[in-house]
Amino acid sequence: MAVHSAAHPDHPPRRTAHPRGAGTNAIMTEANPGLAARLETPRHRLAEEPVPAAVAYELIHDELLLDGSARLNLATFVTTWMEPEARTLMAECVDKNMIDKDEYPQTAELEQRCVAILADLWNAPDPDRTLGCSTTGSSEAAMLAGMALKRRWRQRVDDPTRTPNLVMGADVQVCWEKFCRYWEVEPRLVPMQGDRFHLDAESMLPFVDEDTIGVVAVLGSTFDGSYEPVAEICAALDRLAADGGPDVPVHVDGASGAMIAPFLDRELVWDFRLPRVASINTSGHKYGLVYPGVGWVLWRDTDLLPRELIFDVNYLGGHMPTFALNFSRPGAEVVAQYYTFFRLGRAGFTAVQQAARDVATFLAERIEGTGRFRLISRGDELPVFAFAAADDRVDVYAVSRALRERGWLVPAYSFPENRTDLSVLRVVVRNGFGHALAESFLSDLEAAVAELDQETGAPRQSGSGGFHH
């Protein structure tokens, strides 16, 4: 074990204990056996007195044992496992404020390296003219992209009596509906129809007009994991503009798929190779393999981000242009994103994402093979798939509740308007969920269905057990 000199500037001399009232708050450090058993945790107001740190930790730690196991959560897209080295880096950076670029210039440098790496992954035609930034997640990134779309439309249409609209499929994440409500944009949701569960070129065009600020194409639907056909959507808009119609930009919501397709679907054209794609967002804390919360948004060209949306501040020291809904936010997740890029490289990311897709397609095939369910998607785009009951004997909501009793969180939900008749279960496969856990899940799924078969008088299609999509 290394011994550090007391004179070393990074290791000041250890302070000796002081008596109470002599410069330290001794009550926060002294041992008090049995105190934890006598205390109640505050629920509605602060306690009158402080407690030792170890006691506060013990009580809160014990309460958190009631949370579910992240590894068994097949509902969330958010990363639930990182390497110890990444967690150490994050702990070392937990006090760094991402906005304070003068104080933490190297953290700001790592952010720009991440933007450059994403620009390369997404095939930006001129990386020197690509702009981007980190955010607290893909929802904030989507808001920023939507603001840029609206502002560019307003620059073209100087008529306050006209209402902007945004065209998107009914499968979009709720953040886009939030954007429309908060920024007074008409949401034009293209409904699902039959077995078409997301936006396509044909269904999109009737919703586009001169007041459309953009079309949102989703690379990886949260409903079933499928990619929307970005290239076909762009081609249809190209033809519309060439025929004298409106020239409408496309934003790609790649919350999940923008971290999958560059590694597993390299021949798929969905990104900045399409000139009509103005901006792309993604979640670093989903298939970017970083703990929450970090997201990213990039614009293919500086001209696509209106200058008036960027603020310059200097009261923290130095000159800092900022474009974000939040101001202060932690830098640890940005550092963790750079660590993941550095650590894995292209080959490592490809291996991790391929492993997740392999488990997803394996599970989908096995579940289909039971004969009790039919697949809505197969996990061969996002490592995500949805499946419905093959007949009326299986209630997906009851299956979801039975799996929860075994520790698995598998959401059951109905599809949006026009297909509310379709109720499904969905499985999200993330890094760390391997074949061994997949086999355990299959065993529990089969046991849950068998138990439900044995119940008499059980209600069918009993409705949601509290899951909100």
C-alpha cells in the first residue's frame, strides 16, 4: 500500500479530532450504537437534530432495498450497468458543473470530443460545420431540435397569425407532444393503421403543408423497437419540394437507434448522408451505455441552429456560449460517455450491441415458439420486441403482473388510437442481460402462463396494472 508524505500538496496532513465546539461538528461523526434502530426517517419535515452520516446512510440504504432489481427491469431503455472504472470516474467528477467551462475546461473538451465522434458516426458531410451539445437526456435534446425547427420556420414565414405544425407518427415519445404543447406548435400525429405501427412516407405526406416546421422520424420506436424508414420519408419530401411544395426538414429522433445503427446497420441510410436530415438526437444513457442522464443533439450545419438561440455568459469566468434548457448540470455523465467511446471503440460497441440484439432475437423466437404469443416485432432492429397474446386465453396484463411477482418488470400496454385493440408485452434487452438471464426469464414466463391457465374464473383482458407508456 502506498504511503503518502504529509508534505505532498495533494495529500494535506490528517487533522486530529477536536472536542465538540472546537471547529468541527462532532455529532456528525461520532459513533452512537443503536441510534439507527431508534430513529425515524423524515417524511414531511426536517428533523430537529442532525444524525451521524453512517446512520443516515444505513437507514436510506435499507429503504432503497425495496426498489426492484435493475437487472430484471425489462421495461426501461436506460443503462443499468457500467464498469467499475466508469463509476470511479463519475464519482471523481460528481462535483463538476458542466456549464462552468472556464473552471472545468477539460470536461468541456471531452464534451466536444464526444460531439465530434457522434458527427463521424452519423456521417456529417463537413464535421467542421457540425454543431452539437450534451443535454440531460434525449428529451431535452428533442426540445432543442424542435426549437431550432420552429425558429427557422418563423424566419421564413413572418406572419404571426399562422400556426406552425410538426408531423410525426403516433409512436413518438411523449417528449415531442410536450414540445408542441409548451412551444405552441400543432402536433400532427399520423395514426397507426392495420399492421403499420409507425410513420412511413405514404402516410406522412397528407399531413405536410406550408406551416410544417419539420417531420420527426423515429429510429427505434418505443412501442415495438422498429425503425421508421427515414430515407423513404426524406425522398418523399424531396419530391414534394421539387414539385413546388414546401421544403420541409427532417429531424431524426435516434434516442436509441442512433447508437445501434452505426454499428449493426452500417448500410442503412438514415443519418446526415441524407441532405434533408437537419438534426439528430440520441440518449447517451440508453444504448450509449452511460448511466442517466446524458443526451446529445447535433445539427448537420451551423446555419441550421439559429444564432439567436445561443446565449453568451461570462459571470462564471471566461466566455461561454450556451444552448440548453438547463443551466447547471453535472459533468460526470459526459465524462462517462467519453470513457465509453474511448474504452470500446467501434469494435467494442459493435460487439456489445450485437450481443444485445442476439439475446433479443433469441428471446423473441423462443416466445413465439411457445404458441401462446405472436410477435409484433422480432428484436432485429433495436434489441427490443413486443408480443401479443395468440388467443383470448392469455391476458397480457395478468402475465405482466405474474412476472412482477417473480421480480421481472415487463410492461403491458395498448397501442395508440386506431389500434387500441392491440395490447402487448414488451422486452428491452440491454448490456448486461445475457443468455443465462434470458433462459431464467423464459422459465418464469412459462411458469407464469401455466399458473394463469390453472386459475378458474380469472378475468381476461383485465387492463393495465399501472404501467404508463
